Amino acid sequence: MNMTVKQKLKDRLGRAAEMAGLLRRDLRSKMVVVTFHRVNDWMEQDGITCGSAKFEAFCNFFRTHFQIVRLSEQVAGCRAGRFMGGTLSITFDDGYRDNFEVAAPILRRLGLPAAFFVTTGFLGTDYIPPWDRHLARQPGWMSWDQVRALRDQDFEIGAHTDLHVNLAAMEPSAIRTELTRCRTKFKQELGELPALFAYPFGGQENISTCSIELVREVGFQCCLGAFGGVNRSGADPFHLNRISIGGWYATPHQFALEVLLRRA
Ligand SMILES: [Zn+2]
């Protein structure tokens, strides 16, 4: 992949910070959640698509610099007031089929936990979301069988609404209906209700106070955005930030520099 001048510079600065020992000291105080969308080698790399070698390089970097834990462990730690600095959890949004076919085998080989946030209304369908309409070949969604297989492989499955809606633009009754429909499908297909929730789109403008309250009220234990940023240990589980790894970060050291510069 060709790196931009900016990406190259950030990669170099990240490497320099690592050599100076800054990274090691800094990362210990931050709780990080990263998110991926697609991991495969047949699509062009873009904002939400990451090649398998790059994905593995990031995983190895995470292993070297953080204690990789389950997202639910970070959430439980925050709730209990335990120190969670230096931990990182890996998440995936939307429910793309390559999560099962490409990412999960790499994670299993490396022995790493992860949480997969699935859009229940997309699973097992040919639905093409607006952001994928330009693609000549569709990446496709996982089936519920594949999601169950991930669960049985000890990965965590979280909710990403039923139809990937913008909750901040909806009336409370519609939000409740959307969340409940998603939870009901979890119960039917996985035999249990989901505890983890990640906002569709995940920008600050997609997250409203009202929707956070409803997410809490229907029974979730956390809400995750995707607009970047790190968390301090003991952060409110209903206001967790995530860093999205796609085309934005060309290398793990560029990502590391970003973490270093962010205040928890
Ligand atoms: Zn999404």
C-alpha cells in the first residue's frame, strides 16, 4: 500500500517515540478500544478495509505494547473501578463475512480475544448498505451460523442495532423499537441477550443523550462510539471511545503516535 507523506512522517515519529521509551510509559495509563470493519485481501484498502497482513501486524503490535483483554473485561473493570490502563480490546463493526473467514482465524492463531458487533438485520441477507453501493463486488454478511461459530470459538458478540440506523436522528419510541428488535433476534439466534453495544456510524453527531439513556434502559452494559480517542481507566462504560483502524492508519506506529498524542 502506498503511504502518504503525512502517514510516513507519523510512522517515523511513532517509531522514534517507541525507541525513546515514551510509548511504553504513556500507553500504560490509557485504556484503548480499536475497531475494524473488513479484513480481506481482495478489496481495495479503504477507510473500512484492511488487508490480512496489515491486520496481523497491528495485532502483533497490540500484543507487544498492551495487555489485550476482552471488551467485557474492560467494561466490568470500569464498572468496578479497577485500574484498566494499558489494556486494549479489539472489536469489529457491522458483521462482514470476512470477519469470520479472514480475521477470526488470525485472531485464533494468535490467541487473541475480540468482540464482533453485528447488525442483526443484515446477517444472512444480500442487503447492500448505502456506503457499499459503489462496489462492483459485495463483501457480504455473516450468517447466524457463522456468528454462532464465532461465539463458540469464545469470541464476544455485541449489538450494532438491527438496520444500522442513525439513532441520534430518531424519536425515542423508534429507538426503543430498533434496539428491542435487535435484542429479540439475539435471544432467538444465540439464546441470550447482548450486553455490548456499539453505535452505528459512531460519530459524535450520531450519539445523543437520549439514545445513550435508552441503550442503558433496555439492558446494555456499554455504548461505544467510533470517532477516535482513547479512554482513561475508570471511564464511563456508556461513553467509550474507539479508534477505527482502516485506511487511516497505514502502520501500527502511526496508530501508536495517535494514541500517544491523545489525552485520556
Ligand atoms: Zn457500523
